[in-house]
Amino acid sequence: MGETSARTHVVEAGGEGPLLVIHGGAGRRLHEMTAAQKAETDEALARALEAGYAVLEQGGPAEDAVIAAIHVMEDAPCFNCGRGAALTLGGRAELDAALMLGDGNVGAACGLTTAKHPIDVARAVMERTPHVLFSEPAAELLDEWGIEQVENDYFVTPARLAALEEWKALHETGDDHPETRHGTVGAVARDVRGHIAAGTSTGGITGQQPGRVGDSPLCGAGTYANGQTVAVSCTGTGETFIQEVAAYQVHARVSMAGEALPDAAAAMLAGVDARGGNGGVIVVPASGAGVVGFTDGAQMNYGWAHGDTRVTHE
């Protein structure tokens, strides 16, 4: 692990050729994970890596690898996305996702309440409409796009209900602990043709006001890809990542300022930290090694696959 400043940490991931980097969220935890929770998270990260990298090994496109990895995490209740998503103040799951390709094609959706795999909705927006972002697309439209739908109760787990009740109790005493409330999953990939893509999926933050949208589905804030530079997925305090235009900022620092990728990721995270936020980022460049970065004090779930190497960290 390389420490690039007193407030940020950056780890290099992989090298040339096909590369997949994933994250399962980053932030400061109110409670440390138990051994069982760590094992569950590590196993889910490993399955996501295998699902996504299998696509790359077979010569598939970067976006297919991103979606395959995120599907696994959206189905795993240990992550804040899909099943196991954080709950709003009203006790419902409201899901957001985005997918962006290196050629600039992008699709995103927010406020989803019935889509089993929100990342599929993002892809449908990109491929089936002339638009970029949909808010609360109707069930009939999701059916038309071929999106698998479930009742909102599918997303609600006992652990997330308990987290919401705990947050309410803390909030009533003025002890909000906002740094403990967020989480996201994401994947960035480079395929055998050198094409890159980024995807992010989230349940938002525990106790958020219904209708709140964070950085994940916003092109340039939580998700970004440019085939000349980088594919980026962020996780953390969404409002500060929006203020920093975080994902695009990494691209801009590499493209316009000529910064090395680890330095660009660290500088962006330093800006998030300076605003009182915390979290992390994963980046795959058009060529070379990727990076995983996170702010000081944040715990980050991540992994990468490259050649015969598989790395997970929870």
C-alpha cells in the first residue's frame, strides 16, 4: 500500500492487458465487521471478480465485465446496492446506478424501487433511449426494456432495518454519525481491445430523505469513463464527491494536468477530505496499472483481477 499523503492512501492494481477492479463501498464504520461478515464480504467480492473477469478472458467487452461483476454484488446482501440496500427515512429502498463507456456513451437511473438489478436499467437507458438519466422510470417502461422487477420488500433485509432504527435513535440524540451511512458498489474494466468502462450501483445512505440522489448516477461525479484516459467509480460521502466533480476530476488531472494516475486519485480524495467527506475510488486507465484509493480512516472493500492474479480486501 502506498501512502501518497497524510490523508489519502493509494494502491496499484494489475498491469497491462485485460483488467477488472471492483469496490464494495468505502467509509468509516460505526461497528467493525465480525469475522463472519468479513468472510461473507470477501467471498462476494471474489465471486464478483470471477464473474467479471471471465467475460474479459473470453474476449468480451469491458461493459459486459462491469455489469457481470455488479450483478453479483447487487445480489449479495452484504453490500449497499440491490438486495441489502440502505433504507430511506420511510423504510424503502431507492436505488441508483450508472454505466459509462470510454466512447462517451452513458446511461443512468435514480429512484428505482422495483428493478432487481439497477445497473441493467442504466444500460437500458444508454442503449434504448436518446437520453442519459431517468428518474423513477415507470414499471411499464422497465417491462418494455426487459428489466427484471421485484417487490420493494425484496431489497429490505433485517440488517438494514436494524441499521435504520439505530440511525434514527442516534439522530434523535443529535449523534448523527453521517460518516457511517453510505456505501456503494462499482466496477471498472479494460478489455482485450483496450476499451474501458465504468459502472456504479447504490442504495444511497441510511435514513436519507425520500428522493435524495447522491453521486453514483451522476456522470462525472460518481461515475466516468473516457477512452483516452480512465474509467472511474467512486464511493463515499456522495454530496462531497458531487461538489468535487470527483470522477471527472481524476480524468482532468491525468489528461490536462499530466498527473500520474495515483497522484490524480489522491489529489481528488484530498479535496473530498477537505470538504469533510470520506470514501474511495477505483480507476482503470486506458493502459497500465489501475489504482484503488481511499481517504484516511476509511475502510474500503475492493478487489482486482489481472491475468492469474486475484486480490480482495475487505
